[in-house]
Amino acid sequence: MKNMIRLALRGMMRNRRRSLMTLLAIAFGFSAIALFAGYTHNVYDGLSRQSIHGEMLGHLTLSKRGMRKEGRLDPERYLLTATEVAAITKLLQDEQHVEMVAPRLALSGLVSNGRASTIFIAEGIEPEAVVKLRSGSLTEAEKKSGRFDNMWMRLDAERPEVVSLAEGLVELLHLKEGEQAQVLVNTLSGQANAADITLGKGFNTGNAGSNDKFAFVSLVLARTLLDAEGRADRLTILLDDKNQTEAMRDRLLARLGAAGFDVEIMTWQELSDFYNQVHGMFDMIFGFIFSIVLTVVVMSVANSMGMTVIERTREIGTLRAIGLKRSGVVRLFTMESMLLTLIGCAAGLLITLLVRWGVNAADISYIPPNSAGRVPLLIDLDIMRTLFTFLLMGVVGTLAAWMPARRAAQKDIIDALGHV
Amino acid sequence: MSDNTSHPPILKLRNIKRRFLLGETTIDALNSISLDIHAGEFLAVWGPSGSGKSTLMNIIGLIDSPTEGEVHFDEQDTRVLDDDALTEFRSRKLGFVFQNFNLVPVLSALENVMLPLQIQGVAEHEARERAAAALVDVGLERFKDSLPDKLSGGQRQRVAIARALVVDPKLVIADEPTANLDSENSRMVVELMREMNRARKVTFVFTTHDQRLLDHVDRKILLRDGNIVSDEVMA
């Protein structure tokens, strides 16, 4: 085997220019895949943080079974009662990975500056829960950049009438922080209910579609407006580890079921359509790029090995004459191809690390589709997909040599020895 | 002539015919050749171009199969062996010396000689020792680390002889081993083969055009048009 590797390595060095060109094709192909995988990894990570912390979906959302489908038409029936909220919260807080349970209450209505009115969609949430949910929204580097300062909104635990409106909505109503406005909402029983609000710090939803509609209100105000004392339409559960999401959902469902609660629990991934759409789109682009690069690599290796086999036909005849079996010839050339591919992938990994370092250090930012602000262009090292690419390219590169190697092995010894 | 014929033959050819199809033309390269080769013989096959020398060598070397006839090597009927078994057989019992030396250009002289042993699966350490000893036998120990393109034609052919002998073969086939050498190197190569034949009792069969080299052999077989015209045992 050692001799075979030595022979394969030296075989690679015979036609250095051709080997180098093949190696570069593999290296750049590999780095293209690894860099794109790293970029999408960063996007997925950012989107997951945006969903869990930015949109405050938490890791899990608990509601009464049927709430998502039927809740809007019959809220009274599907809201959790004050007793249920208290009992479930107590049960969940005993769990090891649960960091926080936050009751939520959605509402919608009209908001007016006294001269003009517009619709709003609001989330009622405890001010302390906002701080805790939002704490994981940005990375340290993103916080330092100050680029996302406008994403932060505040509710005031002491002053429930303080409401945080999205920047688009603030602009629409020509309001300033500290000014008064009025909201009009239907209670659960269908009565109109109005209240004065004070405008708190505005925020950017990060999404152009919701930036002129969305608002956060304190849970106290939401419950007052809806006349739903102690109630919640759902409970947002924050875990200490994102990777525990699925396991915890199953575990909590089992525990709550056993305790007699007929509830459903959705993960943040199930609730975040945008995350799933972006993930699906990038996965498709990744697959497309991967297929193209893989085809180029296979063609390069197959062409290179095809030429090598032709050039070394007489050597193959000699080796066969002195005792190398057909399978040995196949092994020799596939080994050469495997080494070429693996060295190419290793060089590609080096290029990936260098480019990644350069891009991340360059502080590049861009505005993604449907986004209200700039986001930094960062590339992660997606270890799993990089490793997968490394292995798959190694296997495919090796297999690409199989056909020419097999053709060489099948060659008649006398014809091979007489090859010029 | 030694008493080689008193030993059972290591190679028996019986009614060997070899026919090639070139387009629509059939060429009979060998016509019903029967031949015994005994252990320890130093045998030359000679004759004009196209007489069938190389075809005969290919069949003796088990790298070609006859169209008709039987080849028995070391009492083994080679017709029953499949490709892998034949390859294994060649690996252990035969050595080859080619007209163009056919050394692997990226391997040193020592590594070239180690190659057949490593193909057999001999451990690297042992293969290295045996190959080094084989290079000493052919007087090339100083060149063991040289690549083939740094060696003269005569030296390359001596490396090829070392490579053929390193597996302790029963028979060494040399097809025109001196064709690419000058007369001095040709003489040296044939003398080296002769010396190995005598010292190690290895059977050598080689083809040549060179009449002067025939003076060194025990037995010479003249081929013409695929037939044995004479089979002469030298005194």
C-alpha cells in the first residue's frame, strides 16, 4: 500500500502542469462550495436568532389545541385561562432547559394621532420578557457595530400605557417619542374598547412588510384592552440551548398531556415561514452550485486520468507482465486520482479559510430582500457541510478515475507493451 | 553443453499455433511449434524479422495465449488458469527483460527492483534488502538511488535484469534485450545474464538478431515463418 501511494504520488508529479490545473479546478470548486456553505450557515444562524429573539418567537410556542386555526374566529374559547396560564407556567419552569415562560396576547385595532387613524397589529408581552427574549438577538460583533441599535424597543414595567410602535407606523402617524395617541380594540366579547397610549421608543421590525403596522404593548395593557384578565393566547418558551428544541417539545407535550392539558407546541422553525423559505431557497442554490462544481471536478479528474492512462500504457503493460493484477492497476490509478482530489480539497480548504478571513475582516454589509436595514456579509465555517463536501468530492474524484483505470486494466498486455 | 536435458522440462509447448487477424487477413505467426525448455538452460531464439520470435516469447512468458496447443509450465497446464492466476504465476515464476528496459521513470533503480516483490506483497524492509542485493549482483549498488533517466542504456538494462531476478524466477524471458544497446553494452548484458544463469541456475530464454551473442548460448533455436527450422544444442 505504501509503495502504491508512493507510485501514485510520483505519478501525479509526472505531468505537473496538468496535475496542477486539475488540482486548481478541484481546489477552487471545493472552496466555492465551502464558502457558500459558510455564508448560508451564517444566514441561517442570523435568521434563527432573528426568529427566536428578534421576532421573539422563543424556541417553543404553547397554545390550546386548535388555537392557530380557529383562535381568530373564537378567541374566547381558545385563549388559555388565568388558571391554566399559572399552572402550565409553574410546570414548565421546573424543567431543566427552560429559561423563561412568557404569556403573550395578540391584538389588533386602530391607532390614531387625533387627526388620522391606521390599523395596527400588536403583541402584548411583559416588559421583562422582552429584555430576556431580545438578549440573544445579536452577536457581540453586531452589538458593537451599532448598526442594529434601532432594532431595540423598550416597554416600561412601571408604565403599562407606554407602547412601542414600529418606525414605519411612527412615521405614518407623525408621532414622536413621549407623545400621546389613542388605540381602539374590540374586547373578547366584541365591545369597543379605547385607551390612551404614550409613545415609547420606536423599533425596526427588520421586515419592510411589517414595519408600518407592528407594535408591542405591555401584557397588562393588552389584557385590559381585550378584557382578558390573566389570560394569554400562547406561552412563549425560551430554552437555554437551541439544539434542545425538538426534544423539549416532545418532553413537554408528554408532561402536559399527562397533567391533563390539551395543548399544542410549535417550534420556532415551524412558525417562521420566512426562515423556512430562505432556508429552502438557499438549499436549492447550494444543491445547484454543488452539482455544477461536482460535474466540473468529475470531468477534470476523468480527463486528467484518461490522459495519464494513455501516456502510461506501456508502464501498465510492464506492471501487468511482472505480476500486477487487473484489480491492482485499477487500484493504482484510483489511488492517484484520490490523492489528487484530496490534495485539491485540502488546498481548497486553505483557500476557503483565507477568503473567509478576508471577507469577514472587510466589514462588508448589504441589504437583503425584504429587509429594512443593512446586514453584515459574514462567512462561517460550516464544518458539517465542508466535511461532507470533502468526503463526497474525495469519493467522486476517485470514482471518476475508475472508468479510465478499468479501461487500462482491461488492456491486452502485449498491446500495452507495444504502445508508443 | 551442460546436462540440463536430464532434468524434466520446466516449460513444455505442444503444437502451438498463433494466428492473428489483421483486417480481413489472417496471419499465422506460429505453426504447430513443440518445444521443451529445461531448467538451467541459456537459450537463444533467433531468426529474421517476422519469424515469430516475439510471439513465441509472449507465449512462453504467459502474456499471450496460443490459438491452439498446450503450454505446461512447471507441470501446470496454463490453459486452466484464469487471468488472476496467470498473473500470480508470472509474478512468482517468471522474470522479464524488455528491449526498451521498461523501467518506471519516477522510481529509483532500487525502487524499480523492489516493485515485483512489493506486488507479491513482500514487506518493504525485506523487499528493500533483496532489491539492494540484486543491484549488487548486477554491479549497480552505487546507482541504487538514481532515476532511470540518469542511467546509461546498459545500466538501465542491468537494473531490468536485477528486477527480473529479484523474485528468484524459474525462467527469465528477454525479448531482444540488446537491441537498444551498443555492441560493448550488448556483450556485457549477455555476459551478465550468462553469469546469473550459471551462478543462480536461472533459466534464460532470449531473442536476438545479433549473431555474435549466439556464441554465448547453450542452445539456439532458429525460427522462420513461424516454424522451428533448427534447434541446436551447443557443444
